[in-house]
Amino acid sequence: MIKILRKQGWMLNASDKIVTSILTKCEENGGLCPCIHTDIDENTDLHCPCSDYRLKDKCCCNLYVKEDIKE
């Protein structure tokens, strides 16, 4: 099972279908993010939630989405 990381300002995608699909792909990939990363280097951790999400505040696969901030 993929460990869900909750960061301030982010939430899981509201679509159960998208979340289930992404997590299924992660499990099939041994926990690796199903996205294609073009800027991979030796410091990039592709285990979901990947280092792009944890460190760069980007989620390419759309598992995590920015919360709408209403003022």
C-alpha cells in the first residue's frame, strides 16, 4: 500500500477513479510513481509520493492537487 503524504495546501484528487487508477499503477510498479519523469537524476526519488511532490511542490500524475484557497 502506498503511504499517503499530506502537505499543507494540497489534498488528494477528489476523483476516486483517478486516485484508484494511480495507486493501482503505483502498486504494479513496486511503489514507483506512474508518471514519466524527463528530468531524472540520481537524486530523484520516484517512489510515490515522489521527490517532485515532496521537494519541488509538483505532482505530475495528479494524485495530489492544490487546494482552492478562498478568501
